[in-house]
Amino acid sequence: RGRTFWRSFTRGAGIGKVWLDGRVTADLARSNAQIGTAAAWDAGLTGKGVTVAVLDTGADLGHPDLAGRVGTSRSFVEGEEVADRNGHGTHVTSTVGGSGAASGGTEKGVAPGATLAVGKVLSDQGSGSESQIIAGMEWAARDVRARIVSMSLGSPEPSDGTDPMAQAVNTLSEETGALFVVAAGNTGAPSSVGSPGAADAALTVGAVDADDQPAYFTSAGPRLGDNALKPDISAPGVDILAARSRLAPGTGDYTSMSGTSMATPQVAGVAALLAQEHPGWSGAELKDALLSTSRQLDTSAYVLGAGRVAVPDAVRAHLTATGSADLGFHRWPYDTDRPVTRTLAYRNTSDAEVRLRLSVRGAPDGVVTLARDTLTVPAHSTASTTVTGDATRAPVGETSGQVVAAAEDGTPLAHTVFGLVKEEERYTLTVHVKDRDGAPVPADLTVQRLAEGEDARPAHVGDTGTLQLRLKPGTYTLATFLDVRGGHGADSLGLGFLTAPEIRLDHDQDITLDGRELREVRAAVDRRTETRQLLMEYDRRANGADLFGAVQVPLAYDSVFAAPTPKVTQGTFEYRTVWRLAKPLLEVKGVREATVQPGGTLAEGHTRLPLADVGDGPLTGVSG
């Protein structure tokens, strides 16, 4: 029957071509539905009167969804206008507050009434410098006076929250009251939150899919170094449809992207809705409200924070709480460990007092305790209590959960996410790196625990030349390829290989990768050659682990170096410098003087020229 229908249909008069009616998903509309944005719109909240600054690759200000929506803009990228030729900035800006005009309003942003400010801090290639980004942050918070600053950007390396961008977030947040909403990152690994999202004051955003499960790419905590509780909250970030910059490659008014970059502007938009409802609230108060009213998820707080942002709960809430309580990093050994206590504050914006029942969820018995299990919060006032984490009762690893504040009938009203980290047996390996002159120098390390199933991990030594690694007991190899002073004069550049092939770590210790021990490695042959290829390789094998590293040395380096090492006692270690040498493409065998008229008189205006003998045969030349 299907074949009969198809023949009769396609042979019908006037039918030249048949298009299949493919399914189209309105993804920004879907994500708005997922977080419940319509509840705010129905209550008349659109972000009106609230300025949101978006710091990204700029924006296509002529896009229908952004036309007339951007109040001010500025580029901090030298030689580039605000115009977005990358596409990322237009996408996130429209997610915050696009009008949806190109889709008849269907694909409008979370806060379509907010005033948008666009700062271009990333180039058309999608990259930028810390100084450009900090300048954009200062402009947004101080000059534009934005209440919300949306930043779908971050460093590729994890941050401990003390770098310049993170410090700028903390300083500007305290100084201006702005709320910086920042992407967690897209590495999909533990302890990988970058800067400025690692800042204490930042509202750091992870990503979930349409089922509120962690997106595979979302960067997780705990924060590098101090194991603090990050990220803070999450939002949809998979296949989000939003405005496409017409200055970037592609077609159509909309395009789909995934990442914590897509989740971040949704949270920034919700913050704008809440800021309209509570014009007197600071950024820190908005952050607490968004965290304490989020939808609680089963996933660890070190992956998705307090939960997925929930607009209905945020805008309808009369009670909010401290958003998160970091109950500390408890270092091994635990001899001097002490419980950590934090204050929990509750704010009641209603006309009647609220009586709360407080309970702990998600932690083993006795690990997290409350000073009291009931609390009364007066009308238009606050009340507080404390929560304590005792790591001596906790399992090794991460413990997270919520302190839930419920009404007397058991209805949850707000929650505070908590977390603590109890370290397994670990020791501190302090690594010092020095150049050929003995000065501290930055370096990229490869760290390998010599045990079966263990993968090598990268580590970066900063400008101080010193890095502390907190590692499991065992045997380790460290290795680095390091730019050093070359062996051929002031402008010479060399590449050195430094390694500690066998470190037995069963106590805290220091080790130095010392460039003063480097020795130049040369290839000596009995005829004239030139280098066609130069490789530096090493191979370390022991206990089921195999670490191999190699560098094809670029032409910019005119010398290579390696440092001697003690003989290993476990497995094997081998270093190789490998040359591919060949006969030079051009040889000069001698220099003689010649003219076209040997021994004769040169014509007026002619001079003698030195000529090179390039082989057998007559020596010829010209004069002139």
C-alpha cells in the first residue's frame, strides 16, 4: 500500500519535488521550559531595569534578537571591533536576554527585558589575555555598573582561586556588589574548574543535559589546591539553540552549541529576573537565593553544586538561606584535625514569621551536625544557626549533601549545600626547577606514578620555580623539556631535558630539577653534514607503567642538553637524542678571485668580483 500511495502521490499533477518534514527542536525554548522561566514572565519579571554585562567575543548587534537590546558596548581587543566574527558571544548574549524576534519570540532569552552591555574581551579566534578580561570586568562593574556580569570563558588550566582574574572577581564583587556568573569549564575532569570561575565570589556554573544529569564535559571540583566547594550551581548546557552571528560562518538565524558557556548565560538571566524582583539585594544575596532555591539533584555537589537553577522556586521564595557551607579540606594524617563550623543564615521576606525544621541529608550519621533542628525567622528579618563537619567520622574522599529547611508541615523551603574532603594517605613533593644559571624558572612537568593502571598527569610550575604536589605514596618519575640558554653565544637558544626518574615517596620531600647539571649533547661525524631531523626521547618502564615522551626539536633551537641521572633500581630508564644527518644541499669548497679578462685591463666602470668554486670545471663569472 505504501508503494502504491507513493507512486500515485509523486506522479500527481503539479508535484515536482517532495521534502521530508523533519523534526525541529526549539532548544532555547526547551531549556527555558526546563528551568521554568515562564513562571517569572507570568509574574511580570523580564529583567527590566537590570543591566547585565556579557564579556565574550562581542556580538552581532544587527541580529534581529539583539537589535535595540544592547545599551552599550566596548572592545578590549586591540584592532578588533565589537562585531562578533566568532559566533560565541552572540549566542550567549541572546541566551541572557535576546528578544527572539527572528523566531517570532519563541527563542527569546531568559531575561528579555534586561539592558544588555557587551564587552569584547576575546578575539575573533576565541582567545584573549588576562589583562583584557580584567579590563572588561572593571568596565562592566565600575563604569557600566552592571548588577550581573556573565562570563562564558575561563582558563584551560585549573585554578586555586588566587590568580589575577580570580582576585579581580573577588575585589570587584566586594567593591561594587556585582554578581559575576562564570562558566566552570569543559574538561569533564575532577578539580578542573578554571579561572575566574574558581574565585570565591563567583557564581560558578556547571552544565546538565535535558534530564538534569551531568553533561559529560562539565568541569568538576573540588577546587585545585584547597579542595574548596566548586562549582556552585548548574543549568542546561547541551545542544542549546540561540542566535547565530551573521558575521560568522554558517546560515540561519540560530545555531546550536554545547558547553558550560551555554549554561552560564541562563543563570545570569535568572539572576537578572531575581534582581528585578529584589532591587536592593547585593550580588552575594542573589547568589545565596539562587543556590538555596535550586532543584536538588542526586549528583555530588562537587560536580553540579547546589543543584539545577529553578526559576519558579527562586522568584516565589519568601525564605532564602546561605547558599553553601564549605566544611573544609582535612589533610592526612588526621592527628591535629578539628571539626569545622559554619554559620547558616536564613532570610524571611514575608509578612509573617516562619518556623523551620532543619535536617541534614546526604551525609553519614555524625559527620555533619546542626546546633539546633528548629529555628524561627521573624517577618522581614533574619535568623541563624551553625552546622559542623567532623571529618574523623567521615569516609575518605568527598562528602556532600544539604541542610534542608522545611516548613512545619514538612514542605522544603530552602537548602544549603555542604561539602568536605577527607584526604587519603598523601605526601607533599615539593619540586624546584632551575635554569642553566641556577635561577628559578617556570616549567611544564609530566608526573607518572610507577604503578599498573596509573596514567601520567601534567603539572605546571609557575614563575616562582616551585610547585607542591600532594601525591599518593609510591614511586614516581618527573620529566620536563625546558627552554635554556643555548651553547652558541648570547642569542643561542637551547632545549634541555631534566628528569628525576625514580622518586620513592613515603614522606614529605623536596627535589630539584637543576639546569646547572645539563650537558650539551652533540653529534660528531667525520664528514660535513646538516641536520634534517632532531629528536629527544625518553622511556621509563617499571611496575607495569610505561612512560614515553618525545620532542621533535624545532629549528629555533641550535643546541640540546640533557642532565645525567642515577641508575634506576626499578625497571628501566632510557634517554635518546636522535639525529637524522645528511649531506648539505649546498657546499662551498673554496674561494678565488677571477674576472672575465684575467690579467687584462678592465673597462671603465668595471670591478673585480670574488667568485666561489662550486666544483670541477672552468671558473666563470661576469664583471660589471
